[in-house]
Amino acid sequence: YEEGWLVEIEMKDESELGELLDAAAYEKIL
């Protein structure tokens, strides 16, 4: 993990998981 970040996220509303982007969708907005 020398060149990156490691984070832990706690979801309050698991229904929001459907709104997350996959890698391909995220690359399109970069």
C-alpha cells in the first residue's frame, strides 16, 4: 500500500449502494 489509500466506509443507508459507479462508469466521468 505504498502508493495508495486504504479507507473504511460505513453505510447508513444500504439502499444507496445501487447508486455507486463501477470502474467503467467512473472512468467516463474522469
